[in-house]
Amino acid sequence: ININGNMVGNAAIVYRGNSSFNSDRLKNPFNIDLNKEDDKANYQGYKTIKLANVIADPSFLREVLSYSIAGQYMTVPQANYAKVSVNETAIGMYVNIEAVNKSFLKKHFDDTNPVLFKADPNWEAAKAEGCDKTTGASLQYLGEDVACYQATYELKSGDESAWKSLIELTE
């Protein structure tokens, strides 16, 4: 991959965004793992690049502007714009949002063993029997049964005891 004239080695590039990906569309969102084959590969210290196609925002302002404003009051991912070409064919402008991952948490909170969950408030997964029929991952307390949370949250790092942390947070 070539970023601003710098070759960054062999990157793993996959489509991302279940709601914004469409195989008939030329401009789809990308997730780029720069250190898939080389643990030291990075660009300006970043190992992951997340490019959003901004399909639901014709202004191209919502994410970058909201992170800029929120960043004045709290820790937020960096956000900017990227002009993307694939095999020397211009695809278009994308929004590049810093990944909230172990590196992000280490940089901002000095946390070397974080618990990370993926939460999507739009998931409409079937809830376990006896669980509140809440819509999505709203951080609503759903009781002590881990199964009630597993329908709308995905454990990304940490062991199974991490579910207890999520339950305590929602309570």
C-alpha cells in the first residue's frame, strides 16, 4: 500500500461496514491492516486505517466535525479525509477515523490490557429467552444473565470474565 508516497508493505485490505457495503457500488468502505504480515509496519504509528465511504452523509462533515467538537471536551479518535485510489484508479474521498483499539487505549489511557466490546445500537439480533426486548446496544441494564448482552455486544478483547465488567457498567 502506498500512503502519501510512502510504501508501507503488504497490507490486508478488507471491506467493512455491513450497512454501507454494497457489491454493486464502486465506493465501498475499507479496513486496512498495515501490520498483517509485519508486526512493525505502520504509517505515522498507526497500524490500522478505517476508511468510511460516508454513504449516509452527503455533506462529508458529520463525523470529522463531530469528533473535532467532542475532542475539545473528551478523548476521541482522530478524523480526517483521504483521497483513495485502487490500482491507480481514483475511487473518491473517504473519511478516515482512527481505530479505537488497544493502541488507542494505550496512547490515551495507558491501558495495556483493555476490555473492548463492539456494540451496534442497530443490531436486531434475537434475544435470549427471558431477556428484556431492548433495541440494540443501548448500555441499558439487562440483568445479570450474560446471554442477554451477547445478542447485541461482541467481546473483542479480554476473556469471558469481561462480560461481568459490561454488566457492572450498565448497572
